[in-house]
Amino acid sequence: MKVDVKSLDTFNQLAHEGAQEATRSMAQMTGIDAAVDVTRISLIDRADVGEELGSGEFVGVQFGFEGALSGETVLIFEDDQTTEIVEALMPGASDDENMAQSAIQEIGNIMMSGFIDGWAEHLEARIDHTPPGYIEGTSEAILPDDPDVGDHDEVFVFRSEIQWEGESVTFFIYMLPEYEPMAQLMSEYAETGEDAIPIEKLAVFNKMTRQGTEKAAENVQQMSGIETEAEVSQISFVPIEDVPKQFDEKLYVGTVVEFTGVPSGFLLVLFDEASAVTVAEALMPVEMESEGLTEQHKMAIEELGNIMTSGFVDGWANVLQQTVEHTPPTVVHDMGQSIIDPLAAQLGQFQRHAFVIDSQMKTDEVAFQSEIHALPNEQELREALETLDVDRADQTEADHIF
Amino acid sequence: MAEVLIADDSEFMRNLLREILEENHTIVGEVENGVEAVEVFKEQQPDLVMMDIVMPIRDGIEATDEIKNTDPSANVIMCTSVGQEEKMKEAVKAGADGYITKPFQKPSVMEAIQDVVPS
């Protein structure tokens, strides 16, 4: 089965419109303006779904759906936003726990019916859904169990964020369809032109990304002694103008390199400020006297970013039997969106959509978290996948030459 | 004591290599790019060059190629974060005598040097 940019775009658009429909329904009920911030389709390892939710407590509603598509979908938000949402719906109801729960169930029902109906309408098919079930839980545990993915290790996840205007209330919609019907449907929408990509090659590429992340985590551990684990690897498809929205407004320190070859693009290794200080100090042979981030810290981050970048892309190069060159790293210290914005703009001259490759690593030992984001040229990534020999997928290490 | 030239654009990495090497070797120079590496090699004629690959202005493989053309008996160990097979083949073609992948520990550096410049 193959997908192409057109089919991915269609389904991304479909999920986005579904989220917009859900937003309209909510605005009608509450009078509160909201906007769909981000929608993306990701192919992600089953175990990694929802890692981005962090450690917060969430509440929401869950539906099962079946028909043209089968699976589960949820609408969730952070527990501490419950009062604000319930009061907007039904002033005074937040003091009554049962009433508050019922209000949440109802807003979820109305929003998600709009979401699912949008899909059914576009597919000109019937999609039935179960009544809404109230859910609560911590971080990714609130998300539905894995959909039926057959022999596959990955799941397709459609994820949208809806933001109340002027408020810090964010709704997250996750839709997890069963693998085979979704893949089948996407392939029906694909034109059999030369830009079609076999879905299994996307999945293999995702595995390579996971191995690259593991290598980068191993490098961090070797250099700093901080025990680090690869947490997430996913490949997502988004319109190019939405790429910066994938990043929050947190301050990051890290490196950016431009890589050339097939594919070319940009690669970012980012640390939040506290993690940057922690890891840089672990790299230094002597204890630092200053507090906060200094030029010495940045120098250490520059080299760590360089080594992590190589660890990450070398696997691609070895599997693809090509060279992926990269420029020396440029140190960045800015908000996530400000870092990615000029890079997305540069790619936007040549493409309307982007495959974004995201990885995350962290450790429980100390406060440390790092992210790697790759933004390859879309056309060249497709060329690379075209030449990818699936049987070589685990050959990420170079043969012993010296 | 072997005389060593360190070529790496990262000051952090030059410091780290210097700390590892200076106990048993003489550091004759530290440079930040391939052009400077060739110049200092010609001036100092060190026993060994520890050469990074990804450097601005001129990369380590081009610099190694020129050093080996100037002096075929020169010893060059690539000391790089790049672990790509194709890149290693390029390094061999340019005449590199050894290859250490970052991040490295002191024993692996000493072992690679011992292989190339036996004491």
C-alpha cells in the first residue's frame, strides 16, 4: 500500500476540518472563541503515543467508532482547567462533581460528534460511534489502548490542538484508527504517480529514526555519564506553515545544522535551559562557579549537539548507503518557534508540506530532557525512501573499515 | 614523546584532546579548520595529526588528502563524530591511518595512537 503527499494532505486536512467542526460546536455552546492550532498525522511507535502529554493529570471523553474507519478517539484537557471549562458551559456547576462530569461529557459529545461526522461526510461513508465515556488519568495513560495494528509496530495517530482565544485552555484530540483500514483508505486516496511512498517504508524509516535516537542517547551517556534513554520517535506530516506551531514557546538551548545529501534539510538538537546547564556541567572536567548558562556551557552544548547529530544521521546514511554531510553546528538560544521559523521558511520556498521527524530522550536520574527534530526536504526524503532497501534497515552501524 | 597537532573546530573538543594527550605527548599546535591544519603541518612536521572531519572553511578529509600528498609518511587519525561508512571510505582514500568516533574515552584514543605511532 502506498501513500502520497496528496493523500496525506487530504487526511491531514480532514482531521483539521473535523477539529474545526468540533471547535465551532464548542463556540456555539459556550460563546467562547477558539481556534485549531495544530493538526498532524503521525506514524509512531505504539509505546510512544501521548508521550508529549508529560506528567499532567487529564480528563475528557472517549468514543469508539466503526464503519468506514474503526478505532478510538478522545478529547482531553488538563484537569486543572476543568473549572474554567465547566463554568463557561454552566455557571455554578463546577462545585457539583456529578454536574461537572456531566457537563464535560456533554461538551465532549458535541465536539467529537462534529469531528467524526466531518470524517464520515468527506468519506461519503457511515461511521458510527459509541456514547461518550468520561475518562480521567495521568499523562499518556488517559489515551485509549492500542488500536488493532496487526503485525505492525506503529500506529497512525491524528492529533489536533484547540486553543481558547486569550485563555490558557487547550483541548487535545487524539484519533487512533485501526492500522489496516486506515492504510487501505489512505492508499485509495493516493495517486499512483511517482511520488507515492510505500507505507511500510515510512514505518522502516521511523524505526531507523528510533535507532538514531538511541545512538544519540548513548552518546550523551558516554560523554556526560548521565544515563539517558530514547523516549519517542515519530514521523509526522504537516503543512509547512504549521511546522513552527509544533514547537512551544519555551526557551531552548541547542544546535542547528544543515545536512546535505539525499535527503537534505535541517536538524536541531535542543535542550531546555535547565537541562542544557545540567548536561554541559556533566561534560566539563572542572566544576563551574557561575550560575545559569554561560559561554562555556554553550561551547559544551555545541560539541554535544555535533556528536548527537552525527549519531542520529549516521544510521540513515549507512542504511541508505549514502553520505549525509552536515555543516558545523550553530548554537541557538531562543524560543522553540523562533528557532524553527526561519528553517521552515527556507524549506517553504520549495514545498508546501513537511515530514517532521521528532525524537525525545530523557532520564529520571536528573532533570534532563533533550529533543531532536529533523526537517528534511520533502521531495528528497521521498527519493531516499524510494531507494531504501527494507532488508538493510538494521544496518545502521558502519562496517569495520579501520 | 610524539608531537601531535590537533585540528578540531570545537574548542571544547580541543581542550578534551589536549588533556588526554599532554601527559604522554607534545602538543605542537591546535587549529580550527582544514586550511590551518595543512599550514601548521607544513611548518611543524608533527608525528601525528588528530583531524576532525566536519570543520568550516576546509574539511578534515580534504586537509588529510593534501597533507598526505605533501608528505606520504605523515600520520593522520580522523577524530570525528561522523560514523558513516561512506565517509570512512573517503577517509581511507584520502590516506587516513586511523579513525576514532566521538564520543571517545582515553583508552580508545591511546590505543588508536599506539597503532599508528608506536612508542
